[in-house]
Amino acid sequence: MKVTVKPPPLPKPQVSIINLIDVLITLIAFFMFTTVFATKQQQIKVHLPSAAHGETTRVKDMIEILLTAENRIFIGDHQLQPGELADFLRSNYGGKEMVAILADRSCRYEWIVGLLDTVKSCGLTRVSLNVRSQD
């Protein structure tokens, strides 16, 4: 006599929607935060002067200081008054970083010289002035 043993039936596959909702909420939060930070950076209008002979330099830890035509100073999302810049640089940076100054082409020369003086007084000696290529 032959006995046939049937394997037990497999359970039906199920998709757990809770995990998908968690991933979806995380992605929505990520895109909301990145969009907010990206739009803040785009609101600062700086028209760089152009130069025929400029070099492209990429440095890992570079501090970008934006100087607008209205003499407003920005480092990242922080808007600083000219008198606050030295304290901000001393408290947040160690002195080994390179500083890139992005000054609007209609800035007064006096503002740029004052900014350079403040940056160098904080011990940041590697300074570059950014320009736009004439291409």
C-alpha cells in the first residue's frame, strides 16, 4: 500500500502596507526639508564679476562668504552684520579652512577690503575671490 504525503499548504503571500507607509512618510519628510534648504540658497542674488583668466579650485572644507550689492553678508543660511562676522568666524571655524568670497560685481571696493581684513584678522589666511568665467 502506497501512502502519499501532501505537504502542508503554503500561506498566502501578504504585503505589509505599514512598512510601505513608513518609507513613504520618510521620503516625504526628506524631500520637504531638502526643498526648503535649496530654496533658501537660491534667494540670495549675487552677480559675480567676470574674468578671462580664472582658475577653478575645489577644496573640501571651504567657507563661502556671500557679499550682496546691499552689503549683506551670508555664510550658508546665516545672514550676518559686518560687525558680527569676526565673532561668527572665530567661534565656528578653526583657521585652516579656505575662504571663498563671492562678492557682487556692484559691491563697493571698500566693502570687499573690509571683508578681507575681517577674514584675515580671524586667522583665515587662505582666501580667494570668486569670479564668473567669460565663456
